Amino acid sequence: MARSPPQPGGRRRASPDDALHRRENHEAVGGIDMPGRRDIESLEAQIGRTFEQMIPFNRVLGLKIDSLDPHAPRLRFEMRPELVGNPVRQILHGGVISATLDVVGGLAIALASLARNTEKTTEKKSEDTPARHFPNIGTIDLRIDYLRPGRGKFFVATGRVVRLGGRVAVAHTELVNDTGEQIATGSAAYIVG
């Protein structure tokens, strides 16, 4: 597809091919221009790479994306000897539990922020609208309730957004083991920028 050359200031003029490209990557749903399947798959791949590979601590924990459901994303990790906190009882370290719940809460906030930014971008329908970007998120407060010892072959953490404000967001999280037994729950507040 031929693209027009960049104009002074780094911008390029729109060409008829740009409209075709937008049509291929967006679908009209009820008169609203929505991201197409190709855009969604690309975004999901980017989120997966960010959370699984680009954040070193997530790699140490072995966190993998289990679901990118925007209402309840899930992370999964396998039990490994490096994650044991009590060698006699062979249970998961409490720090692994809290870190995982913090990460899945951040993932839920990131997905909600991206969805909100996509809606704003769609409403503006402008060539000058900035591309979707991954939001900066930092934990302000984290509370974990440890309900049971962390026993299991693998664990799944789920996050749900309770509030998504302009600067502060809140998520509730939970961790279950391979049998579905609830190990811990959490609540966290995040700064979003």
C-alpha cells in the first residue's frame, strides 16, 4: 500500500489508502467505529509481551496471561520450588501471592484504561488523535487477605476493576489453586497516568 511521504514536522498527508487501511482494521458496529479483529489481536499480543516478557519480576514469578477478558483478566503460574515460602509445609510464599495479586490488579486497570482511551479515540475520529499507548500504572495501596495455605499444582489470579477514575483506580483480586480453592483475595489502589 502506497503511503504519502512525511510532511514537515514529521506528519504525512492522508491518502485514499489510509481510509482503506482504517476500514480493514475497524468495523462499524451500531454506527460506532470499533477496532477490528486484527487490531485487537495485535493489542493482545503487545499486552502479553509486556506482562510476560518485558517486566523482569513477572518472568521470575512465571506469570502467563490466562485470559484478557476486559472485565476479569487472569494470570496463571505453576508451583515451583523457588516459590515455596515454607519448606516444611511446601506452600506458596506470601510475597508471591501479594505480588501476583498486585500484577493482576494492574493488568485489569491497564485493560480498562486502554478500553476507555479507545472509546475516546473513536469518539474524536481524528487523524491527529494519539495512538493507544500502554498507561503508566503505580500501586498506591495494596491489601491482601490470606485465606488458606498456598497449595496446588498451579494458581490463577483474577482482577476486576471497581473504579477507574482520571488519576486513581481501584481493583479487587483473587487467587485460586488448580482445584478452584480460594487462596487469597486483595484490594488495591493504583495511580494511572
